[in-house]
Amino acid sequence: MLDERKATILRAVVEEYIHTALPVGSGHVASAPGVAVSSATVRNEMASLEQEGFLAQPHTSAGRIPTQAGYRYYVDHLATRPTLDKASAQQVKAFFDRTHGELERMLADTSRLLSGLTGTAAVITGPPHETAVVRSVQLVGLTARMALLVVVLSNGAVEKATVDLGGDRVEPSDEDLARATAHLATHLVGHHLDALATLPAPPEGTPESAAALVDAARQAHDPDGDHLYVGGTDRMAGAFEAVEQVREVLGLLEQQLVVVSLLRDVLDRGLQVAIGSETGMTTLAECSIVVAPYEIEGEAVGTVGVLGPTRMDYAQALAAVAVVGKRLGRRLSEG
């Protein structure tokens, strides 16, 4: 624990660095709210904070910047529970008041909303489809031997998978597509999507192409696939000085399984904020993640989070993630 004066000075350095990305000098800190001591005293305290590992000095003549330990102390000792400003809160309310339609579009739009509120990249995992039942199913012909399987779920999600019959199959007709669709609908509508894996074979006498469509549809769906929605990746370009670092972070965001696993790991460790090495990934050594689960009817089904540089505005990020996650869960619970 830091004494009150050191904690106030550390907070002033962190908040100034978050907003300017420039090393912070003692003169500026001395004039910050709550720091009622001279510049000389601030210099001494900043030197002590550096020795204790909370601040670092990039250059001999420069001011100080927060270390990972400094950010962690700052986050763990935020004076009050972060809240969104009135304009941001109204923006969130207006968004969820008007958002309707497919689950995928809602989650994609929500990720862009969260990115706009925080100035970082936003990541949202969709709810598992085991909680929903099939409302409708359709096979749509694409080419001579390829079709698109479209399944609409009760939670508003639309699952799509390409059905490939291969080159040695008889080309299916419109009647074959209709027969296969009818068979799928008979055994899937009103059931969970995992029923596709145990779908019975079509009745005897079904044309070969229609039967092949049913078999290919059964194999086309990935029941364990996680759905990740990322918004605001363009904001990462201005967050780091090194182009290679931007490239690595953007490359990571394209790896859906890795990001989903990372979000789950952070929550499983009881964290809401993971800073730098706490993410467990060298690619994110200069990044922080703020994440929270969202609930449907009282059950946690997905996560809402933001990914940005370690100098992100933690108070705004924590407030935005909390409010957006709560409103998203409420909206999905309403159906």
C-alpha cells in the first residue's frame, strides 16, 4: 500500500499519461487536483515511486511514465466506481432502444458502439447456440454441386454453412433441395442445433441427390464453433508507435479461437482488467484488456471486452464494458 500522498501523485501521473502519451513532469503533477505539495516534494516522491517500481523514466531528462505495476495499483484503487458520462449513457440507451434483427448484426453493431465509447478495439463473444432452438432451416442452391445451409435460431442468430456435394455426385435439382430442406426442418425445427449431428437418414426412396444434401448438411456444421465480433480494429493503428506491434496485435484479433480463450482465461482468473504480461501473451505486452460477462435470464452466456494500449482510459473502459454488457444481456433476455 502507498501512503495517501504517493497514491495521489501516482494517480496524477497515470491520468496525465493516459491523456497525453508524454512523460509527466513534477511541475504538472504539482498543479494537479489533490496534490497540495511543492514541485520539489513531488520530484522526491516520484523518484521514490520509481524505486518502488510504479514509475519509470524513459530518458534522464524526461518526466515519468507508469509501469505495469503503476497501472495495476491505479486500477485497483480507483477512488469511485467508474460511471459513464451522461452523453455516453444516453448513446448506449438509444442504441439498445432501436437495435433489432439478427443476433449477429446486433453483436457486430454493439462491438462498434463499445469501440466508439472507449477509443479501443472491442471484442464480444456470442452466446452458445445450445441455449436456443431452431426456428427455421433452408438449403439454397449456389452452384451445380454446392448449396448454402441457413438455420435461424430462437435467439436471433443465423447459422450459415456451405454444403459441398463433391464432383462425383449427381447435380441436385430444385426438387431435391426442397426435399432435403423438408427433411431437415422435420427433425430440427423446435430442437437444439446439436440435433443436426444425429439427424436420421432420409426415408427409403429419397432421390440420391436429396439424400446427399442431407448428409453433407449434417457434416457442414461445426457445433463447437465460437462466434467473436470485433469492432474498431482501425483504432489500434494510432495506439502504438511501432508498426510491427500494430500488425501483431491486429493479427491476433483475427485468430478467433485465441481471443475467445484469452477472454475466458482472464475471467477464470477472477480478473476484470488484465494489464501487459497479465494477459499471458507476449504479443500483448503493451496492451490491456477490460472484460466482463453478460447474462441472459441470469446466466452468463458471453463476454464483452475492450483491448487497447496499457495507457487506455481504464475508468471509461470499465464503465463502458459494464453498462454495455448489462444492456446487451437485458436486450437478449427480452428476445
